[in-house]
Amino acid sequence: MSESGSNEAYGLLAQFDTPAAVMVAAAKIREAGFRKWDVYTPFPVHGMDQAMGLKNSKVGWFCFFGGLLGYTTGMCMIYYMNGWDYRIEIGGKPLFSPFYAFPVSYELTILFGAFGSLIGMFSLNRLPRLHHPLLKNETFKQVTHDKFCIVIETSDPKYSENETRKLLKGSGSKHIELVEE
Amino acid sequence: MAESSGLDTALKVPQTPRELEREPLVSNGRSLAWISDKVSEIVEGKTPIWWWIATGISGSVASLTFFMLTYLVSTGVGVWGLNNPVAWGWAIVNFVFWIGIGHAGTLISAILFLLKQRWRTSINRAAEAMTIFAVICAGIFPAFHVGRIWFAWWLAPLPNANSIWPQFKSPLLWDVFAVSTYFTVSLLFWYTGLIPDLATLRDRATSKMRKFWYGLFSLGWTGSNRHWSNYEKAYLLLAGLSTPLVLSVHSIVSFDFAVSQVPGWHTTIFPPYFVAGAVFSGFGMVLTLLVPLRTVCKLEDIITKRHIELMCKVILGMGSIVGYAYGMEVFIAWYGGNPYERFAFINRASGPYWWAYWIMISCNVICPHLFWFRSIRRNMIAVFIISIFVNIGMWFERFVIVVISLHRDFLPSSWDYYSPTYVDILTFVGTFGLFLFLFLLFMRFLPMVAISEVKGVTPQADPHHPLGGAKKGGHH
Amino acid sequence: MNSDKSKKSPGKAVKELFALPELGSKFLIIGGGILLLIGTVTGVENREQLAFSWLLSYMFFLSICMGSLFLIIITHLFDAAWAVPFRRINESIISLFPIMGLLFIPIALLALFFDTPHFYEWMQMGDSPDPALHAKQGWLNKPFFILRACVYFAVWSWLGLGFRKWSIRQDKDGSPECTHKMRKLAYAGIYIFAFTLTAAVIDWVKALEHSWYSTMYGVVYFAGSVWVTLAATYLIALFLDRSGPLKPVMGNRQYHGIAILMLAFTVFYAYVHFSQYFLIWNANIPEETFWYVKREIGSWWDIGILIVFGHFFFPFLMLLRIDIKLALPIMVPLCAWNMLMHYIDLTFNIMPVLHDSGYVLHWLDIASFAVIGGILAYYFMKRFSEAAPFPIKDPRLGEAVAETLHEREHQAQTAAAATDGGAE
């Protein structure tokens, strides 16, 4: 996985006890100019995106285009089936009208929009993945419980074991360890 | 400008008096670790005896549906007592009933999420599960009601040998799309919410089996904030999509009735009235399930009395909207001056099915008003009993709508009294078994409370709160 | 901490602030009043137009009053802290119900005593053989019509003045008893609100065409009313925030909250109105369809399309994005647009009865709007400046402004840090 030469180490993990502590630390890491690093929390921490300097998520676009596709599909399908290929007159209504086609197109908008959002979320997150170096680490397992972690990857150009360790220690972490690849 | 106007810009914020202080969402100041331990315990601990008994009973009851449906398929749909002008029978009553139950789940997970009602986190997982199981129960009825179930695929827009297409002017087809979309999106939403919690279970797992299955289904979730950022956005969008979805589903169910010209069915308030009724009945079912479960699973600190009270208030509100709709229906039936419409309503209240109408009124309009009293909202036994009444009342509402309008149709020569057969009754009873059976499986194998979301609403999760590590007064 | 600077009472400061708008409202009243007088004396045709114009503007402003009443009621029912800072605005609006009662008198007089054949046609029909009217004569008869109007204004005034009274009383000592009183009013109020609003809109708008009926009608008017009220509240709160009185308490949380509700009601209105149209379209029963058929003639068709796009799609798409809800260059015109759309929507409901061939903008429409709007604005400013501009001792105020104060503290800190850094 690791393209850089740092042998068999995935990154440096620093553990924190509270969301406030990890947020302050995250702001410091960002200011230090790291790129390949991340904060790991048991729940989304309010304000962390800002502290990390993340941009607004792009999932919305997936949802929008999914929904658009759904609505178009619905209208076209109904026009083709009832207004074109199999014309059947019912209750004196027009062969095709956007009114009666609306409920189904609406449902398809939502269906495709929902799939769009999820596909967007998974592809932006590069999930699902069955293996991750962090998931083998015992300390890291507490992230889904009640601890907060920052991991700086060895592949980050600014990474150097001693300096980074110092930085993490200075940002208030009491437990720092190297995670194996 | 502000200075010159002489107004005090330094605001003195009044102290909240004790009696108006808000109750915390998690009682007794439980820690983050306590929350995951407590919820995971239900899944990880030894299977309790009561679970085996309950699952055994509900499984056997569920088999009733299976046997009755086998009998129906092998004999004909007539075994459901449908040889009568009330051809919609119990099947459609039950269908609308079950679909309605599901709506509370989506309301809690989606609408309350959009409204930033943080109390939803303790109950949303169970309520969403309930939605999915209720929709499964609901789907059985119209599918078999079509008569020849093996042709049910004709409902789908698939090319077939007759080279004909489904007829999209029919509200029944809208239903097919609405219900299947509802089921799919609810499932996606539920699963999306489950991912971080499955990761919690994965990281706690001790056995190989658990490690494998929870690992597989948690999709490699790490809790990365870059992931959370996209995750939260997707969750918000799913909530944003589920909200119009849940409104549309019961609206479309109401279209089944309201686009017709049948007196008692065709009235413009039907869509919002059905939605309110659905939420009303759904919250009834949520309470029926959670009031005993919070005691049995010792979740009183997570599903607190405040949660129960809030749900009671939702029931009160929805019951009032339903009451308003009943009132409007009756008033406009009179005001509209259509004699058939007027007859339909007189017949509801004083015809052969007067008892059904008055059961509906007492359970749906009168009974929820007991929730005006705080002592009743906080009395778990009373809440449980009223929630059952709400369920009964809402079943009767659908009965009133379907049966009373149809048994006196436009052709007096075909007027008849409709009664269900034993097959009708046992099929319906069986679906309750199925519903409970699925729910019991869920609570044993999956986290019944959204662990990560509950953690997120505790004061320890707030980086600006002293319990979240914020330094008092100062910054940095 | 509080340096004793100018010790002017807040009421006085607000009064100074209102000096110019007050002059404007007086100008509107006088200008519009003169036009109205001309309209009244110049013949029968104008008199009927006057009746409709007055009713249209009246229903528009009634929407804002009823919407305000609803916002106050749900604020108490949901114990919604975030809405406390701007509550006084709506409290001042709902104290105008007695004036609304007086403004109703021209409608009653024109309907009952003047020759206005299209204005509540049922009143002119006497013992007609029209079965649709005959069936509902128990409801649609003159004495009951007047009696009902009196009841509406009585209960609305009772609620409106009651909420205001307890809220102002709380300014003295912040006693929780006042909160409980207001909650009790809200418990009763929500039912009274629902039934009186429905009945009033049936009486005053739907009964213009007495043979038409729809169970959804009250809900449609309700949805539009709350929607337009949110737009109005956003604008008024913004003005009072920018000019001072609400500055200490208004923050992003409040504007965002109003805008979210606006989005919700954009959708809700579309939902209920679409449902009404859709069910009538599908069932295709002549007793119902004639109402919409009439509104597809001539330029009414275009007005209908304008409502579909301007009342729903445009505001919906605008409000969908999170950041837009705080972007004032978009929100301010949007709120104004929403108010226009609600006016158009009411026009679509009321005016085709008089102008069946298409939309006509009459100068009496403008005159009525100016007079009613002017009078209400004048009294609103008067009421608003009588008390503190926000509930200063409300027990939920602290919770409401916590986020705003935190933000401001943060901004002050970063600003201070920036200047420090610059100095070094």
C-alpha cells in the first residue's frame, strides 16, 4: 500500500480522551500543513470539518443527478408505455398527462436520489473495503467505543517519525504509537 | 446606529428557573463507554429465556399466515370472504393498517432529524426496524389480494408475451411504486444508520463468527472524519428524501380511495389526513413495543421517560389532526349538499356498522386526549394501554373507510353485510406474529439503539461543553 | 460590565426608529383612503370592485395575523427556545385582531346592504331554488354569517391580547408562571385556531362560490398563511436586527430556523394544493371541477402557472441549499417575492368570481392594500414600541441566544488574535 519507503509502518496514531482535545489537536495538525492524515471519532464531532479544513461534501450532487434521472425515467417510461406503445383510454383522461404520471415519477425521483446519495457516499469514502491497516490495531478499536484518534500517515510528505511524534505529543495526546501496515 | 439608539448591546441572559429546566436525553450522566456497553450487551450477552419463549410463540403465530395463504393460493381468493360488494375486504384494511404503522419509523428517523429533534436518537433504530417489518407485513395483503399471485409481476413495467403495459392512470399501480420505493429507501436508510454501530460490534467482537459477519456488514468503517463528513451529508440527504417519501406513500395510499367517486372516499383532505393517521398509529405501535422493551432490556437511561412523554405528545397532536379531518369530512359532506355523500356519513354513524365508527371515534379522537395529563404520560402502564387503543382505533378507521363505503354502493340491489371469514382473521393475526418475530430477531442480532447517534447527543460529545473537554471560560 | 451610558428606555429608541415608517404608513392610509372614497362614490360597478379588492387585501393581511398566531402557538407548544428572540414581532401582530375586526366592517356592509351581485352571491339569492344553496342554508344565512364573524374576532382577540399580556408581564420578573399561562393559552389556542381559521376561510372566500366544496380548503389557506408570515417575520426581524432593537438576540440560528420553516411550508403548501387539484382532476365530478375550470380561462391560466412555478418551484429550489438561508441578498428579495406570491394566490382564489375572463389589476386593489396595510403597519409599530423589543426575561432566552453569543465571542477572539498577530 505505502508507496513511500517507510518500511511497514502505516502511520502514527495519537489517542485523545475528549472531543475538545482532539479538535484542538486537529487544528494544529492542519496548521502544520499535513495532507494525509485523519481524525477518527465514535460519532461525528460538531465543528471537526472546520477544524480539519474539510470542504463541503460533494454527495449532494450525486443525489441531485440521481433524482433528476429518476424523474426523467418515470415520465419517459409512462409516456412510452401508455402514451405511445400501448395506448389505452381510461375514464376520459388524456392518453398522457403529467398529472397522472406524477406519482410514479415522483417515487422514482426519490428512489434514484437515495441510491445516488449512497453511491456518492460510498464512492467518495472508497468504501466498502474489507481490509484496512488501522482495523488490525488494538488501540484503534477504542475509536468505535469512546476514544478519539488522530492518525498521520507515513506517506505524507511532511512525515518524519520524530518530528511528527513531537508534534502529536505537543498537541496533548497521552498515548502515541506506530501503526503497522 | 446600535449605539446611538441607546440599546443595551451587552445582553443579560435570564437564568432558567428550576421548574423549566430541560431533562437530559441520557439520564444519570452515563458515559460514552456505558452507552456502547449497554446497547451491545443485548446483542452480546447470553440469550435470555424470555427471548426464546417470545420468539417461539411469535414464530408459531406467524406460521398461521403461511398456512392461511397456502390455503388461499390452493383454493382461491374467495376464502377471504370477498364474494360481496366489499371486495376489498380485510386485505386492504390490513394493508393500509400495516403501511401506516411504518410511518412512525420514517417520521422519527427523517422528519425529526431534519427538525433537529435530538431525542429521536434513542428510538430511531427500533422505529426504523419496525417500519421495515411493517411494510413486509403490509405487502403480503395486496399481493395475495390480486387473486392469482403468480401473475403479480404484471404490476411491474416488464415486457411480456401479451405485449401490453401496466396502466399508469390507476392509483393501484402508483401504490406498487410507492410501497416498493418506501421499502427500499427505508432499508437503505436503516442500513446506513447501522454501519457505524456494526463497526462498534465488530471491534468488540470476541468470536470468529461475530468478527466475520459484523466486519463484513460494517463495510470497513473506521470512524474517519473524512468519512463522517460524507456520511453525514448522505444521511441528511436520505432524511431529506425520506420526508417527502413518507408523505407521498400514505398520500398515494389515500389516492386509492380518493381519486374515485365513491361517497366517503372522494374528499380532498384525504392525503394529509391519511399521513397524520399513519403517524398516529405508528407512534402507537412504537410505544407498544418500546414501553415494555425499555424495562426488559434495562434501557431506561437511554429511552427515558422524557422520550416516552414526547412520543405521547406526538400521538396527541396527530390524534387531534385526525380529529380535525373527521370533523371536516362530516361538515363538508353536509355543506357540499350531495345526498349520497350525506347518506354515507349518516350510515357510518348509525348504519349496520355504527359500532365500528364509534370505536374509531373513541379510540382515535377521545382517547389520545388523556395525554394532556402529565401523570398519564409518565405512567408506563397507562401509556401502554392507550397505545394499544390507538392501534385498535386506527385499524377500525381503515375498516370504516373500506367497508362502510362499499357495503352501500351506488346499486342498492347489491347491498350486503360483510363479515370476515376465519381465514381473514387468522391471516391477519399471523402477520402480528411475523412482525414480532422479525422484531425479536432484530433486537437480538443488531444494536437496538443507534449507539453512535446517542453518543453524539450527550454533553460529553460536545467539544464546547465542559464534559466534552472544553476548558471553562478560556479558549485554546 | 454595563457602563451606564445613555439611559433611554428601549421603547423610546424604537419609537425614534419607527418615525419614518410611521410617516409612510400615514401617507398610505391617507392616499389610499382618498382613492377609496372616489371609488365608493363613483357608481355601482366600482363598488363591487371595491368589495372584492378590499376582501383580497383583507385576506392577505389576515393571513399574516393568523400565521403569527400560529407561530406563537407552536413556539409555546413545542417549547421552541430558538424562536424566542423574535417572538415579540408576532406578538405585536396578533394584538391587531381587534383592528382586523373593525376592518372587516366594510366587507360585511358591502355584502349585506349594497348592490353587489357577485360578492357573496348567496346573500342576494333569497329563496332561490338552487339546491346547492338550499342544502347549506343552515350555515350560509346572513345572521349566522355575522354572528360567526363576531365569534371569530372575539376569540382571536382574546388569544392575541392574552399572549401579549402574559409575555409582557414576564418582562418584569421572568416568572415561570407567565410561561405556564402562555402554554395553557396555546393548548386551547391550537384547537380554536384550527377550527376558526377553517370556518373563516370557508365563510369569506370559499362561500364566494357557494356551490363549491373541498375539505382541504382550510388547510390550503393555513399553509399559505404561515408561509407568508414566515417571509414577513424574516424581513421585519432583519430590519429590527440591523437597526438595533433585536441586535443583541438575533443570530444565524434564528434566521436559519425561519428559513427552514419557510422551506417546509413551501413544500407543505404545494403538497396540499396539489392534492386538492389532483383529486378533483382525477375524480372529474362537475360540482367540483367547475372551480378550477373557471380558473383556466384567459389570463387566469397564466396566473395558475405562475403559482405553480413562483409559489413552489422557485422558492423551493432557492431555499434548498443550506447556505442560501443566510444569504441576505437572496433571502430578502425571496421573502418579498413570497409575499407577492401569496397575494397572487389569494387573487387566484377570489378575483375570478368578479373578472371571469382574466386577471385585471384595478386601482382599487392598490388603494385597499395601501389603506389596510397602512393602518395595520401603523398600529403594529405602535404596539411594538410599547414594550421591550424581545422577551427580555423569558426563561428560554438564554438557550436561544447561547449559540449566537458563542459565535460572537469566537469572532471577537479571532479578531483580537488577528490584531495581536499583526502587532507582533
